[in-house]
Amino acid sequence: MSADAATAELAATYLLWFIPAMALQFALVSTGSALRAVGMGLLDDHVRHCVGDALASGDAGRATEKSQELLAAVQRFAKTT
């Protein structure tokens, strides 16, 4: 496949734009994935400790409060994924 000089120049310009854009996209996707993993870890910790302890304590007010915190956290997390 051959191309004239103008087409070759356009292809080189495109690649000089495309490759850094792909590198940026990779970094953004990786960062988003890492943040989602941290969010899941925090949510897991909250459920296992705060909510679990509140439910086990038998204190209905505390259990309700922690359950509402859990629901709010899930709603926030669902909006970002």
C-alpha cells in the first residue's frame, strides 16, 4: 500500500495525536477501576464492621442509623459506576 507525501504526513500527524490519547485513556480507565475497587473495599468494611456491629448490638436506633448510612453509601456508589 503506497501513499503520497500528503497522506503520509496526515497519517503521521494522526498517530502522534492518537497514541498519547490512547495512553491517557488507559490511565483514566485504570484510575477509575482502582477507585471503584477502593470504594468496594470501604463499603465491605462498613457492612462487616459498622452495620454488623450495630445489628448485633440489639440497639434498634443504632441499627437503623447504620442501615441508613449503608443505603446512602450504596446509592452514592451506584451513581459512580
